[in-house]
Amino acid sequence: MVHRLKKSLGHREVALGVFLDIAGAFDNTFINRIITAGAVHVLEETCCRWIGSTIDYRLVHTAVMGSSLTAKVLGGCPQGGILSHLLWNLVADTLFIATNDLGFRTCGYADDMVIIIHSKFVHTVREIMQKALNVVDKRAIKEGLNISPHKKTIVPFTNRRK
């Protein structure tokens, strides 16, 4: 990302970065989306079934002052689980593939994502960025993910004074 921005500024272009956060990424990812993403990334069927059963049959148990409660976990990756980051990345990668295949430049880390668009013309950057955001929104809905509206940040990168 830094290389792309330096190159853009070196060519006297305007670059626009939109930084996004997936709300509750690890907690809210649907189990079936994790399994589907694993299959898309060519994990063996046996491995996908094992991951699915490991995640799908989790129970949480709590006891307070003599009362206890046990409930089935309905989604998400186990917090602190050794595979949680890998499983989340399989799902998140579908967002990156969907945008990068259309020519937009995206990258991410954990539950954060950035889209960088650059051009000589401000209006072109704005139009292309809107298209990229529309793709991300559609894909996020398809994957059952929510983009946190309060954590969206838009940053222009330019050497122009006006």
C-alpha cells in the first residue's frame, strides 16, 4: 500500500484511501461461510467437515452463585482459537478477491480493510471509489458481514495544494 501511494504521489496523482472495519468479524461470521470459504480455497473435504463440526458443536457454560447455564454457540470463530485467524482470513479473502478481480486495490489485516484508488483526476478517483465501495457492501452482505459505519475513514493522499 505504501509503495502504491508513493508511486502515485511521484506521478502527481491523487490517491484516495478508504479504511474499513468489519464489525464483530470473528464473533459474527457464519459457520457455513467459513466452510464454503475453506472449500473455495481448496481445503480437503475431510478438513472442511472437521472444521465445521469443531465450530458447529461448541457449547459455552457459565456458573454464577449456584446457577448455571449452557448454550450452543451459533456462529463465529472461537476467541483466541489457534485456527480463528486462518478461518477468518478464508472468509475475508473473498472480499479482497471480489474487489481485486475488478481492478480495485484492496488489502487488509485481521478485521480491517483498505481500498486505494489513484488517478490524475479527482472526479475519476471519487467515481471509482464509489464503485469499489458498492462491490464491498454487496459482497459483505452476501458473506453475512457488516461494515462498521462509525469506523470508516476516508483519507486523500496528494501533493497538490488546491
